[in-house]
Amino acid sequence: MLTHPTFDQLNVLGLQGMAKAFRELLDNPEAGGLGHADWLALLLDRETVHRQDKRLGARLRHARLRHHAVPEDIDYRAPRGLDRGVLTTLLKSHWIDAAENLVICGPTGVGKSWISCALGHKACRDNRSVLYVRVPKLFDELALAHGDGSIGRRFKSLGAVQLLILDDWGLEPLDAQARHDLLEIPRGPLRPALHHRHQPTTGLGLAHTVIGEATYADAILDRLVHNAHRLDLSGDSLRRPKPADQA
């Protein structure tokens, strides 16, 4: 059997997962006892896993999640009011399919950003497009886009994301341009005619004093919270060092 041409052909065809598995099987003495159907099944399984991993890697790179957070590492023991049943339901991502928002509230340091990134990671696993962005940075980028004429492309790229994570709300009041941009971001809950993007929002400080103008505030709050799930966290900051007797 001409092993090297077969290996090379698999790579030329873009079947890197199968090629790697083929080489490993050739180097495994026990593989000689496998039938043709078993070989084919193993090769196909490895190619499937390879493509899934590659797709997940691309989605995670695009997501730019702030934390390397995964659902399996969520700490339910810390006293912060985190309901395991509620979060387990949210991790199934049905709220994304239903075009519902998620608002995560709580004091500094209780893990709002980390949990939102874990939800984002799960959405990436489920083959959904995700983007994490801090709200102050987003508005700075949109302001630059207005200046260089790329605002249309920027809005289009935001509208193409299935799960938009907006972090660090309420650090400073919104100016007139930021209020306008928040209502102009297309295809999301802020545009209720098209429910294709969904916003888990951490550090939510939304109030009329933060948004600034009453008419915009009413519209933004209504469109963000009218179909929103909520996670209300409490407790002390998890970043604080524990006393010596609790370490």
C-alpha cells in the first residue's frame, strides 16, 4: 500500500483531521486488526472533530472574550446569589433563539463579566457568532467610524453578530452621539422589528441619569429590558483576598 501518496492526497484535499488519524493508525500495531469499515469510521470521526475544533477556534478569536471562561468552571459555591438552575437553563441558549436579552447586575467583583464570557463561550460551542465589547470602547470606535465614513460597515458588522456582549455599562453618562448610536445598532433587540442579535449586558448602570435624555432613556430601557432575563448577583467581591483563617 502506498502510504505516503494517500497521506499527501488527504492533505491536498483539505482533510487534515483524516490525514493525522491515518498516520497515527499506520503507526499503531493494533490497528492492523481493524476492518475497513472501522478504519473509515475512525478517519471520519477524527475529521469531524478536527473541523469542529477549527470552527470553534475561529469563533472564539472573533468573539474576543475578555476572560477564558467556560461553563464547567463556574463557581456556584461563592455566596453571590447565583442560581445553578437558572444559569443551566441560560447555558442552553434558548433565549438566544427566542431573541431575548439577558441583563446581569451586581456589585463590582462578583463575576458579571466572567459569567457573560462563559455564556459567550457556550454560544461559540453551539456554532453561534459572538462578540464581546466594553461599552466605552464601543462608543469610541463608533465615534471614529463616524469620522472616517466607515460607520455603515461598522453597524453592519455589529448587526451580523448573533450574540453581542456589552460590558461595563454606566461608567460614565452617554453623550448625544452614543445615545443615537445605541438605537441605531441594527438587527438587535434595540431594533425590535428584527430580533437576530441578543445582548447579555454586564455591569448595567442604565438609568435616566446615565443615558441622559429622557426620550432616549425611555426607548433604550424599554427595548433592552422588556424581553430580558435577569441575573441579579450580590455579595462581596471575589477578588478580595480571603482572611488567613479562610484561605
